[in-house]
Amino acid sequence: MISRRLLRIKALMALYAFNRREDGNLAQGETELMFSIDKTYDLYHYLLLLVLELADIACEKIDQALLKRMPTPEDLNPKRRFIDNQLIAQLRKNLEFKKFIASRKLSWVNNSHIPRALYNKMIAWDVYEEYMMSETHNYQSDKKFIVKLITVLFSDSEDLQSNLEEQSIYWNDDMEYISAMIEKTLKKFKADSGENTHLMPLFKNEEDEEFVKILFRKAIIHQKKCSELIDKNTTNWEVERIALMDILVMQLAITEIFEFPEIPVKVTLNEYIEIAKYYCTSKSSTFVNGILDNIVKEIRDEGLFNKSGRGLVGEALTD
């Protein structure tokens, strides 16, 4: 399932697009938000499909070597460990995976240079060499290699990242989060996992889906209220002079504080300060942190908090 951090980022990107468009169409903005999240789920399956593409290329190379006029002993006795990888075999048979790939028509056919480039990098990779030469041949070692293939080789490939960004603007910053999502998925696979084994759902639960929708919608509806709080707690700065992305990060943070009683304030602040480090200017996280701290203090002083349950974590309890 997509993490809350990535859902917050998706809401931020959708909020930025909404502000740039300036047509005030909230329904359209929400549709685009959910579309961007759906595209992230496509990427989850697309990267798993890339593993199968590499295995297909490996099979192709072995077949070509056998057709040589004078094949070498190595050609006649190829190392098949990667193409016989037990986890790859499970993915090929997984009904849920095959159904999704078919329904979305996901394929690397039009970008076949990427799997081939990654294959060349893989066979020169020391982790691959160690895996192929190891005397330990079991399900766990097969799974461990595929996890490393995705989380290390795929994640570090600038060619792959650039290609994904060209294919979809919605994939620009998803690789890190989707790699982690795939790792969690594969670690749950067992040697006896059959064709009906479930992959991860798009959302952890209905609560997560509602979270991102409400966060986006309420941030727009209460934009004026958020702007007033930011303006009031910004020393020597007018809201109009603050970078748009800084404002939107704070707008979402304020909205989350007010609209989600079960989320502790500390969690919200930490999340958006981390997001600001990546999506705003180099000094933004400190700037955003200072303003949000002032706003939280004002909200507490005026008794406007409505936290409950887990959301009370970190709050001073009064008699």
C-alpha cells in the first residue's frame, strides 16, 4: 500500500497544480489527485514486470549462445540460476499480477532499451556475480537477490529514473517509495506461495483513501483560514512574498492538524518539515518549522485543538 508520506506528497503536488491552474475546479483537482495515485500503483506493477523482462533477456542470451556455430563450453552449460529464480517463477504465475498488467496494458515493448541496459549493468554487478556463483541455492537466497535488484540496482539507475520521468510526470519522485513497497511485498512471499498470493493493495485501508481526499479538499476549502494563520505568525514577511510551495506545505500541515484528531501534532510537523526539505528551497524547512511552531502554539493557547485517542500523544494533559 502507498505510504502516508507519499499520500501527503501527492496531495501537495495536486494542490500546487490546482493553484497554478486557477480555475477553482475542486472536483477536477480531486480527480487528478486520485489519478496520480493510481499511476503510482501502475509503477509498482511496472517495476515488478521489469524483473521479468530481465529474466526474459537472460533466457534470450542463453538461446542465442546455443545457436553459435562453435559454442563454448560455457555456452553449452550456461548458468541458469537467475532465469530459474523461484520468486520470478511465482511472479510469472501470480494471477493478481497478470490480471493487473493485462488490464492496464503495461509493457516495456516501447522502452525495450531500458531493460537491456539494466541487464548489462546487472551481469557486471558484483551482487549478481556473487549470487550466480554461490553454493547456496534456495528460495530465501533467490528472494534476497530480487529484493536487492529492485532496491539497489533499479533505484540507483539514472537511466531508469529518467525514462520513468519521460513516461509519466506522475512518476518523478515515486521510485524510493515504490521500491520500499515492493520490498515489503516480496518479503511476505514464501516458498509455497501460490498463484493466488495477494500483492499489496493501493491503499492500506479505506481510512488512508479518505485521508488523502479530505486533506486535499479541506486544504482548498480552508485556504483563507490557513493564509490568515500564516500571515499572523510570519514576522517581517507578507504571505505574497513567501514561496508558493512553502505556503502549500504549511497549508496542508495546518489542515491536517485541524482535520485529523487521531494524528499527533508532532507526527504532522515532522512529516511536513521533511517534505519541505525536498520540495522547497534549502532554507525552507527551518522557515516552515518556525512558522508552524508559532501557529501550533497559538492554536494551543486558544484551546482550538480537538485531538483525541492517539492524537493526544505528546500533548500536555490537563485536569
